[in-house]
Amino acid sequence: MELITHWIGGKPYDRRSDRHGDVFNPATGDVQAKVSFATPAIVDEAVSSATTAAQTWRTTSLARRSKILFAFRELVDRHKTEIAALLTREHGKVPGDALGEVQRGLEVIEFACGIPDLVKGEFSENVSTDVDVYSIRQPLGVVAGITPFNFPAMVPMWMYPIAIACGNTFILKPSERDPSASVFCARLFKEAGLPDGVLNVVHGDKVAVDRILEHPGISAVSFVGSTPIAKYIYETGTRAGKRVQALGGAKNHMIVLPDADMELAADAATSAGYGSAGERCMAISVVVCVGDAADKLVPRVVERVKKLRVGPGSDPSSEMGPLITKEHHAKVASYVEHGVAEGAKLAVDGRGFRAAGHEKGFFLGPCLFDHVTPEMTIYKDEIFGPVLGVVRVASYDEAIALVNHGPYANGVAIFTNDGGAARTFQQEVEVGMVGINVPIPVPVSYYSFGGWKASLFGDLHIYGKDGVQFYTRTKVITSRWPDPHHRGVDLGFPQMK
Ligand code: NAD
């Protein structure tokens, strides 16, 4: 059976590892590979390799760094269908969705290609007579990224291209459920000319993560995953003196006002609710219908959901693939039971779905609940599966209060044709990423991605300009070149003259 191993110092790690995990093919339910789990000693080897590489990488010219990033961009673009195929094999998402993920990751690499412009400092001439002040942005050193299973290529690409472009060296700990894409891309980066040790990949679980968090040689940690782990990473990492950004879970609402284009809203709710089997941190999981919107919207969504083609990525007609593991499948299915028991109306029941020829796969058909209320577990918890709930409210005020009272604040959308209502909403809503007639408002690479409240622990969002800030620190230099008329001792606090 294939063994997926770490990538340290520009090559596969070839020594034995005592700890391993199973990598499943979620469409067949079979274990298709084993993945090595790093021990603290293996993480230390990666840090040591990254530390050595950092000595020369931080002084490598911006021109050279940018050239390597351009070459990497070309290679990822050339191999994108292969990367997408790895995602389908290990994650289960259908090929079109997988390709879309790689494309959004590519956009961040393209942003990082512009690093010479992004790290420019500031300069003020003659702040005092003959004194100039300027700021420069310097890398932090060795930084790490810990990523979730649901975007095995894109989320790491939110991190390492920018961190590396800024002059840092990087240790990536991808999800142990779908680890292959990270190693594949590390290999491509080497082929693009990246020196050995600048990007290292260590696989594993909590053991590897905990060593990353406590290792004194690592200056900063970017994390994307569920809220309880994000909180743990933030608290543990900052206690160890590191800079940390930790993005957590979500429960995203889509508000539909009665004047919305109901065909558009129904398409959007279906696409954003069930795309990637609902395993997206920006998935819509609650549709909040105002006034009589539900009576118009729900039948349209039901019609669309019933037509969704669920199946393996190997079948070109599949629109929605399986869930990531058997355990996750059981958890999502148990939420459907809860919803029924709590009194929500199950308008579409996907529990009985079986994919022909793939009976052992982790498939769950799409489920749609109507008449969900805020006290129900299916409303409160992040389900992370193909389960969409509709909440009916009387007014816009009730809808926005619902959104603003939620513990998560990753994404939100409003569907309306009333510009004034949309503008009021944009101003009042307490959520980090807002869509107006756009259901999944993932910002383009030159803005930054991040939620509020329990969806982000830390100060800076990920990628874009916030990413550059996160992976650099500013130094301010005050300079005067010797001139005889500057002589003379002065014990007073420096003042501008
Ligand atoms: P997860 O939190 O279980 O795992 C994320 C990473 O943390 C993995 O690399 C995993 O190995 C590691 N990890 C897991 N348990 C750990 C522990 N006890 N101690 C230390 N490390 C641990 O998340 P997941 O199931 O892989 O991904 C799904 C979650 O990620 C969802 O909650 C989703 O909303 C969230 N997510 C958020 C964003 C965002 O941008 N906010 C993006 C994608 C996914």
C-alpha cells in the first residue's frame, strides 16, 4: 500500500516512522494509502531544515523570489488537473469543484508574485534637519501553517506562497485525511527553483501540531480549521510567544427578502448549501426567509435539491460527492435525526441515498429542513454536511438580529433587489465577509479572508495585504549621515529641528 511521507529539506523523508494514519477514498470507503505521522523529533528535523534555509532565503533578492513564484504559478497551472484528481481521490469532491479550488489557490500564488511591490516600505526625507526616517518589512523567520481537510490545496496556498514570498521559510502540517496535494505542490515548488528547506511538509495529528506550537524556533502559526481547535491553537501558540492567526468554523446565513429574485436565490441557496457536500466554511447552512419569501423560495429549492446528482467524482455527471469519513457521515446523519426529533419539517430526506456500485462510500443525499427555529441543534451547530435549514421570520429586523446574535461570523449573504436595504445590511451586519446577491463571498486574493467572533482568533485576516503584514515585521530606521555641524552633546529627548 502507498505510504505518503513528509517532505523535509527538499525531498521525501526516508526514515521509518512508527505512527501512521489511514487515508480513505471516501467514494469507495476503502483505505487507499497510509500516511506517516510526525513525532516531535521529525518536526524538529523540519524546523532545523527550515532554519538553515532561512539564513539565505531571507537575503535572496525580491527579483529572484518573484521569478521562482512565477515559475511555481506556471507549474501549478500546468498540473492543475492532476492536483484536482488528488483532491477528488482523497477528499471526494467532484472534479469541477476540485479544479475550482486549485484555481482559487492559484490566484493567491499570482498575488504573491507581486511581492516586490507588496513589501515596499515608507520613506520620509528630512523629518528633522538632515535626518531621514524609513520603514522596512522583514520576514519573521520560520513560520508554520496547519490546515483542514476541506480545502487540501487552496487553504495551504492561502499561506505558504505569501509567507515564502516575504522571505520566510515554512512548515506545513496539512490535514492527515487528504495529505497528497501538499507534497505534490512542494515538489512543484522545488522544480520551480525553490531552495531545499524553504517549504517543508510534515504530516500528522495533535502530536505534530503540539510540537509546532511549542517549538521555540517557529515564530508564527497560521491555522484554519474548526473553532475549538482554532481557539486552542491561538491560546497555546500565543502563550509560547508566537504570532498566531487561527481561523475557525462557521454557520453562515443567507437572508432572503420578499423582493428578491427567487429563481436566483433558489439557485444560490442550492449551490452554496450543497456544493462540496456542504463541507465548506463558507457554505450556506441557514436560509432566513423574511415575510412571505419562504412560500416562494422553498418549493423552488426543493425542486432543485431533488434533481442534484450525487455520486463519485469518477462519474462525470456527479455534482456532489461523499463526506470525508464514515464517522463524519454518521455525525451529519445524526443531526438529521435531531432535526426531525426537534420538530423541523424535513422537506427533502437524503438519508436513504445509496450510490450504485459505491455502497461502501460515505455518501449522504442532500437534506432540506423547513420551519427550523433558533433553539434547535440543527440551527445552532456547524453541521458541515449537505443539510440546509430554512428559518422563517416576520421582518428584516428579526433576520439581522438572528445573524448578529450568532457565535460565528464568517460569511453571510443577503438576496434582495432593494439597494437601500442591502446597504443598510452591509453596514449593520456583524460578520467578516458579506455577499449581496452573492452566496459565497470568498474575497479575491488581493483582499483578505477572515471572519469575526468565533470564526477568527487573532488580529489579521489571511492572504492579501493582511497576509503580507502577518508574515513580516516592520522596522523603522532613523538615519543621519555625519556632518560636522551635527556635533554637540544634548541630553534632551530627541526633537525635530
Ligand atoms: P479540524 O479543526 O479538525 O482540523 C484542522 C487541523 O487541526 C488539522 O490539520 C488537524 O490535524 C489538526 N487538529 C485536529 N485536532 C487537533 C487537536 N486536538 N489538537 C491539535 N491539532 C488538531 O478541522 P477539519 O475537520 O479538518 O476541517 C473542518 C473545519 O474547518 C470546519 O469547522 C470548517 O468550518 C473549518 N474551516 C474554516 C475555514 C475558515 O476559513 N474559517 C476554512 C476551511 C475550514
